[in-house]
Amino acid sequence: MRQTREFLRSQGLPTDDSPATSTKRFPDGAQYRVEIPSTEGPEVLDAVLAEADARHVPVHRISQGSGGMLLTDDELRTMAATAAGRSVELSLFARPVAGWDTSPMATAPAGGPVAAQARGTEQLVHVLEDIRRTADAGIRSVLITDLGVLKVAATMRAAGDLPPDLQFKISVQMGLANPASVRIAEDLGADTYNVPTDLSIGQLAAIRAATDLPLDVYVEAPDDMGGFVRHFEIAEIVRVAAPVHVKFGLRNAPNIYPSGTHLTPTAVALGRERVRRAQIGLDLLRRYAPDAEGSQLPAPGLAVPVAG
């Protein structure tokens, strides 16, 4: 294996999964930031921020899974204004993709990887139009699952067809899980990368060695993404993966995508509990890594919306 490892080294890639300490940081010198996902609409956003205030939990990024396509124009502008007023990043999923399309393969036992892909030219157009509409409402971060969408969207951004400050947050559903693959996403224009939920500390360290992108790491994963509860590992995750968004999903919770007003009470309750989980996780981080540095808001590099 020596020859292969040496070739990896020649390409600037790690040669193994050694859990080395990361010396990389966010622009403000911090090692970690906090992300609360599945914040599905203005009411849930308000609830998450109120719970964060009550529990003294710093929330740097809020993300959403149903996509800009399932928010009205008024809801998009309201969420943008709320997040902008708090200097918090707001990232909305770019949809539709195959899992919401007429694709039987996307729901077949072996078809999981297909669900996150844009199918055909028309769906590629639809996803890019969703990104454009979201950006027009002032949102400056979108979740992308498809490499082709990422490539074209990044080209549009460079050409001025999308805002130059728009950031592309790569979704966990893209599934790239090794240093060489994640570097491809970085080369194509990704601004931050959500790694698969089940990577070991060493595997996270190897990816960190290969990329300067902030990594988004679920420390509690939804059931349909493994259901892992890794709170006691947060200190080690921050040590090896910095700069890292510590992401608090929620096990033993319903999948509410696509969300809407019929699910608002449930979505609000789930959002509040995610913030509670974040309080637990941060308490453990302070216990086991008291010198770990988190960002203070407002923080440079966050894709804070532009309120219209």
C-alpha cells in the first residue's frame, strides 16, 4: 500500500485516517459554530430563536429542509428579515430533486443515492430557479445535493447571474465521504460541506486535512440518517474537524418533510427540543474542552440574509 499512500501524499491528500488536531479556523479564529436544522417556516424560526435566548445557546446558522419552493414570497421575506435582524445565517434547501419527483427508483430499496439528484434538464432548471427565487428574497445560503446543480450555480454566481455573496452549503445527502471526493465539491464551488453522519473521528480528521471548507457535522442525527447521538464526542469532533458547524438534529422524531402549516405545532416543538439538545451538547463541550472557541455574533463568514 505504500506506493498508493505516497501517491495520495503527492496530491496533497492525507495518507491515512489519523485523528490529527486541526489548526484551521473560522475567519474570526473560532473552532466551532452551532447549527439548528429543520427550521421549517417563520413560526419555527421565531420559536428556535426564542428558545435559544431562554437557554443562552448561541445559534449561528439555521437551516431548513422543505426548500424555498414550499414557502410563500411573504414567508421567504419574513424569514430573511428575522435572520438578518439577529445576524444569523439562514440556509434553505434547493428543491425539487428526484425524491420528490415521479421517480420510482428514488423510493426503491437500492435507490437511495438517486433521491438527492436532479433528474433531466427540466428538474435542473427547476432547482436553479428555486435558488434564484430564494436569493431574490434576500436569502444568502442554499443547500445543494447534486454536483451538477453545484457546478452550474457556482458558474451563475461567478457570472453575476446569482448574488456574489450567495453561499452553497452542501447537504449531507450528497454523500461524499472521503477526502478526495469532498475536495471535488470544494473545487466546484462549495462553501461548506455537511459530511455523512456516521464518519469516525479519524475519518473526519482526514477530510479536514484535505479541505479548507467548514465542515457541518451532525452530533445528533435524525433516525432516517442513522439516529446517532454523539454528544460525548463533540469535544473530539471540534478538535479534529475545526472549523466545524456542530449540528443538532433530533432522534426519535417524525420526518416532517415536506412541511407546511398543517405541521407547524409539531415543527415548533421539534425546533425547541433541538435547541435544548444544543444546550446539553455545549455543556459537555465546555466540560471536556473548556478552551474550545466558539464564534460570537455577529460573525464574519456567515451567510446572513439581506433584508429587503
